[in-house]
Amino acid sequence: MSLTVSDIIQIPALRTRLIGGAQGVDRPVRWAHVCELDDPAQWLGPGELLMSTGMGIPAGPQEQWRYVHRLQAAGLSGLMIGESMQAPEDLQGLQDAADALGFALLMTEYGVPFSSVTRAIVEATQQEEVERRQAITRLYESARMGIQGLGLEALLNRLEKDVKASLRLLDPHTLEPYLTGLPEVVAAQRSALQQRLKPSGNVPVVQRWRSGDDDVLLMLMPSRRPCVLVAQGENLPDYGLLHHMAAVLGIELERLQVERERHLRLTSELLDDLFQQRLSARQLTERLRVFGASPEHLRVAVMHNDGRELDELDDLLSRTEAKVLMRVQGDELLLLLWGEHSPRTVQVRLHTCLGLSNPLGHAERGLEALREARLALAHASAEQPLACYEQTETMAPWLAQSLEGAHQTFQRVLGSLLEYDQLQGTQLLRTLQVFLQQNRSWLIAAKVLHVHKQTLVYRIRRIEEITGRSLDHTEDVAILWFALRSAEVAGVHERIAAFKE
């Protein structure tokens, strides 16, 4: 901690008293220098204490006011005058200016060498540097333990003791803790943080301000995932020490990011193997054990994905208690969930409908559970965004109520069209899907399919010939649409997607 003007006053050997500017006694003093020139502000800078016999102090009150104002503007810590030396007898202008500007004005007894003041500052600085080096040593000992797997929460607790301040790691957009389980920011600081993190213009890497009796510091962390550090304490360390601390945290955040990417890769591979039926019961159990799960408690879930990347979705769910493994496949998000509240948590956090299968039970049921989840998703709606397979009979009676029923519905209505596509290598089923999804808009559907409008017209007429249904008749349109929905839950939609250009 730096020496302050108040500390100098309290050193008995310096026999120094305050004669003006009491509001300035908390200013730090990093150096003390003698200068008898008319304008010492040209030669001294912020944090320096001016020592003078009084030779350069002007006699008139107005001149004394301007003299102090220049010292204040230059950021000096204060002015120390040798008593009974060469200062003017009347220092009232000097004192008035010091009181008005909050600039510390000191008087040192005659016979006290100015070198004693300088020596006291040097000794304090040396002690401060020793403490600073010890703090840096402690920081990097914490870094070593972090690399060995101490964990982010425990690392933050150690760093708080190292720098004697409370620390918070936050998402800059929501001000939620960076990870579940980390401490939240105090409510009184939220508005101040939101103001300083506004996206208007460039946000400084480090921002510091005073809040009550504490200093508060906001620092953008060097991490791939957005993160800010908030430090709060009565006397925060200097910027150099704080940057050392940020480097230690940065190492841990990078380690967590690498671990996260590995987790997502293993998760994606597991779900792919499960739904491609490449796993035995023993293999599934062993691979789930890594994630703390077991087949008996798992459910398969499906959601429509609006183009969000897997790491973005994982970022949203990482700040919840949901127990989930997931994989993006085309325009779907496939998930394995366990835990009583996980399905509802995921659905609410991702703000989209979710279809949930019956319990998985064993590896051989992977593909069947996926179809159950798709059937449940087909019954989900804005009024009931979380749909479970066992409840589908009461949710939407106009849709297929079983996987077998969905497959039969598709085969009766669109089986001939799928067979034609497979034999001729055409994309009529995909064309029908896009055309209905775009509300039978010729222009928009042609644009999505990347074909000319006349090509689309030809394809639609061919579809009508093969299916025996007219896309100009509401009843036929409804039948074709429900058949496509049945394709989704029966797994036929994957073969439709294979025809995408």
C-alpha cells in the first residue's frame, strides 16, 4: 500500500503538521522533491510531494492562490514548507486555496532535514515492493494449482486472499456469474456495471471508480468467451499486480475452454454413435459414466435449431443446473437429458419447443427414442412447448399417435413420391416440403430451392400427378402437410434432407 500524506503527518520523527487542505490527506505520495522555483508544477508531476523553504512562494494572496492552483492541477500530492525559513509571514492566501481545492498544505518544524522525508518515502516504497513481490509469488502459486485442476471457484477464493479483495467473474451481457456456482455481483453494483459496459463505442480494458468506502475495478478478461472481472475492496492493488492476477485467471479460463471443446466433441460423437446404433449396452454405459449419467435415467429430446452453433447453445446452458449432452444435426438439436428439472430448464433457456422421449433404458432403443422425441415435438405448441411422448394422445389428435402410425401415414400419402425420388434422383419430396413451408409462395420457395419459378411450377405439377393430390385444394394441402409432419416423427425427414442442394 502506498504512503499517503496522512502517513507522513503521523510519523513522529518528521514533526509535520497540517495547516490547510484537510481533504487532500489521503493522496498517495510516491516521491518527495525540493524545488524553489516560481512554478514548481513545470518540474514535478502526479503523486509527488513538493518540499520548500518558502523561497519560491509568492507574498500576495492572489499569487499564492494561483501558486496552489498550479500545483493542484499538476496532480501533486501536497506542499510541505519548512517552518521559520524563507516563506512569507502571511500564508493566508495559501491556506484558503488549499482548503478550497482540497490540496494538503504541511508545515515541518525547523531543523527537520527534508532528506528524512525522502528517506521515509523510499523505505515505504521498498516495503511496498517487497509485499508486491510476495503477492505476485502467491498469485503464480495459485496459477500452478489451477493448472493441476484446482477449479475456477477455488482459484477465485485463493486469489481473493492473495490480493485482499472480493472478485467476481461475470458474463458482460447479462452480468450473471461466468459459471454456475460462482458468486454473483452485489445488487448495488449492477447499474454501475451496466453503464460502463454499454456497447456504445470502445469499452476500456480497465475501468476504476470509487463506491462508498471501496474501490471498484472492472477488467475485460483475455478469453474467447466474453468475460469480465470485477474486483472490489478498500485498497485495491495497483494495475500491474491486477494484470498478473488477470493472467492467472486467463490461464484457467483457457484451460476450461479447451476442456469444454473436448467435452462437446465427445458428446457429439456419443450421440452420433447412439443414433447410428453403433454402441453395445456395455459401451454406452462406459461412455456415459464419463459424464456422470446412466442409460436408465436418460431421455432423448429434440428441438428445432435456428442456426445457432453448438458452442453458443452450450454457453446458454452452462449457467443452468441442466444435465444435458447435445449435438447439432442439420436443423435439429438432439439432446440426452437426465435430472428431474433438466427438460423444463433447457426448454425455457433456449426459448423453443422441445419433444421428449420415454426413458432410454438401453442402447438398442436409441433410434426408437429419437423417433419418440420427434413425435412428441410434432405435438408441441406455443401453449405447451414441452411435449412428452407418453402424453401425445391427448395433445394433438389430428397427428399420428405412434411411430408406426406416423410411418403408415407417410407411406400412404407420400410413399410413391419418395420412391420416385429414389429411382430418378429427383428432389420432388424436398420441393413439396419447402413449398408448403413457405405457404405456397412461388417466388420465395423458388429462391429457397435455388431454381427458376418455371422449374418449380413443373415440379409441383409432377408432384400432383404422382400423389393424386392438388395443391390448389385445401383438403389435399392439409393431407400432404400432415404426411410431411408424420415423416418427421418417423425419421423419413432425414432422407428428405439428403435431397437438399
